[in-house]
Amino acid sequence: MAWWKPSSLIIIPVYCLLLIVAGAGAGAESNGVAAAGGHRNAYATMMYMGTPRDYEFYIAIRVLLRSLSKLRVDADLVVIASVDVPARWIHALEEEDGAKVKLVENLNNPYQSDTRHDRFKLTLNKLYAWNLVEYSRVIMLDADNLFLQNTDELFQCGRFCAVFINPCIFHTGLFVLQPSSEVFKNMLHDLDSKRDNPDGADQGFIGGYFPDLLDQPMFHPPPNGTILDGTFRLPLGYQMDASYYYLRLRWSVPCGPNSVITFPGASWLKPWYWWSWPVLPLGIQWHEQRRETIGYDSEMPFVLIQSVFYLGIIAISRFARPSLTKLCYRGADKNITIIQTSIKALAMLSIIISYMLPFMLLPHTIHPILGWSVYLLGAFALSCTAANAFLLPTLPVLTLWFGIIGVLLVMACPWYNDGVVRALSVFAYAFCASPVLWISMGKIRSSLHVSLEREGFLPSRLTESTQCNGFNKLY
């Protein structure tokens, strides 16, 4: 072959070397390519300690990470965790959920005295997302996001992109950013100088740092995969406020793909709480994601123990009818009115506790169907015990129990046309049930009064009480 020359043996390796050097240069110019074996981009969330709901948010973060893995996102999963997060939680996030945990010191919140809720005082840790410079783009997430589909196209967005679920203020429950050490240092400087922050948390601070986002163009992912520069508004479909669903009981968000649901409302109605459904219909959808990902193994032993305990109470109450009103008091100078009033108050308090105690004892993040079942079992058992102890009629005592079942059925009914009809149905049920509940309370009071009279508290019977042998007697 005439074209072959010995010099080709030198040209070929030199050409390969030039390709390697060029590739290395391109990698150096690209901002934040992940370490070997990782990804260029990341989904990130944060975790910190110091609130009464730390465990609930830990569970929510695990479900979020598993749901992203299930969607096969092409990115690392990162958790920005404060150094006081328990080691066993970090181990679970890393080994079981596949996350990369970045331990950080809590940022000092100079607005802490202005923050109305303690749960927001450490949310400024979200600023650490700008320090994840090993990545090209980061999607920063709150734990209460429910992903319906893969959103990797957001990594094509610019230096900063967020959704306006409020007409004038963008939401920091999901935003896209380009990590930058310079931006991170500037933010820390603004914290030290206590720049104006309307809410004392991450929402107000980041909103003030990007004040012109409302005037920026809407993000539409380029079909050729080009990564954009600058700042953009994200379509509402990337942060669909759950309240939009409750009005029509269906999604009708024409702006962008319906990809992510967010729950920015009251903290005690977050979707992971078992009582959030059927009050909020979307709560069951979050729990379906949990059932399909991490499950409920950690809570099931407590649920089983409580169920057995309540069943035992029901069995005992069927065979024993203790009466706290069958008391014999020494001396004829007892104040009968005070005693009767105290026993009436104790009886009413025991009924209230019968409905409150099972609610307080249940694990907060159990599945709603299981949670309501165990709660109703516990309320039934303790209510029957209170009725037996004070010789009360069972049906009036259980009226509230039946009322709770009724309102759950009304709220869970799947055939409403929209949320307005559903709300009116709940109101109509409450309007009709209120007189029944009031009559039942009257029957409980009158029955208790009759029981007290019959059990030896009339003044004419007080003389018989002196026959007691110097001590209170229960018989």
C-alpha cells in the first residue's frame, strides 16, 4: 500500500493525545462535572434537626428520593444534611436510598427573631445548594414534592429558574440553579449584612436575591438538548399547588407538563400524615408512593401492639362493668353537689380522652386507611370503657364515633363533580349531624344524673354511708 509510511506510527498517537487533551480542556471549562462514576447534574433536598416533626420530614425525604429513583432520573440524589442529623438516618439515606449526603453546619439565621415559625429558622441551609460546584445544574427540592413524571429536562434551564405559584412571588419548593462559589459567597455576605427578608426564611431571601425573575421569559426545553443561560420562569406544571386540585378534583394546568405536585399549606396537613386523607384527597396518592417505595415496616409493630391492646379492652369490657359511681363516702358532711359535679366532669372528660388518646398514640406517618381503622378501633374501645365505668348509655356515647365514620365516607366519596360540591356536602352533613350530637350529649348528662341519684348520693341516703369502716369502698 503506497500511502502507508512509517511516520504514521508517530502521527496516530500524537493525534490521540491531542484528542485526550482537548477532551480534558472541555471538561475543565464545563462548570461542575461530577466526580468519576457520578452525574453532571443533581436533584437535591435538605434535612435539619430541631423541630417536633423531624422524623416525619425524614420519612418524606426518603419517599422523595425513592420516587426519583423509580423514575430513573439521570442525576445524582443529594441530601444537604446538618451535622446533627442522626447517623442511622444518614446511613439509611446513603445505603438504602442511594443518596449522597453532604454534611453542613447550620447557617446562622439573622432573621430568627422575625421568623414566625421555628420550623423556618434553619431553611436558609438551602443556600448550600449553590456550593455544590461539582455539578452543572442542581434542582433544589422541598420534601413535600410529589413527582408524577421525570423532569430531567429542567437541567437545560439557565442559571436560576423557579415557578410562580403566587402571582408575584416565586416558590422555592422547586427551583433550578447553576452552582457557583461566587454566588454562594455573595449570599453569605448578604446574610451577614441582614439584607431585607420579608419572611425571615429561604423564600424571602432567595426572592430578594433574584428580584427580576417575574420579568424573565418562560422556560421551554430546547428539543436538541441545549443548555440555556440566564434566568427563566418555570411553567406552573412543575409546581402544581395541591389547592388547585381541590377546587375541581382534577388537574387542569395548561402551562407546561403536569409533572410535580407541591403541598405548601399548613404543616399539620402535609400529605404524609395519616389524617390528611380524606380531608385532602391527594394525601392518598403520596402514601401510594410510599407503599411502593419504602413501605411501613418501621411503624407496623406499634400499630399491631395498639390494635391488640384495644381488642383486649373491648373483650374485658364485655365481661366486666365496673362502676366508678358506686362509691361509699365516710361522714354525713360531704358536699354532695361538689361530688356529683366532679363525677359528671370526670365522665365527660373520659369521653373526650377516648377520642383524643388513640389519635395521639398512633404513628403520624402510617397509611391513612390503616391509621383511621386503628383510630376508630381505639376510640370505640375507650368509649365503651367510659360508658361502662359511669353506667352511661352506649349509643349516645358512640354517637360521635358514628359521626366520624359518616364524615369520612362523605369526604372520601369519589363521585363529586368538583370541590365545591364536595365542600357543600361536608357542610350539609355537619349541619344535619350537629343536632343529633347535641341530643346525645343531653342524654349522657341526664343518664349520668340519674345514675348518681340511684347510686347513693342523695342526702337521704347519706346516713347509710356512715356504715363504711373508715375507708372508701368500691363495690
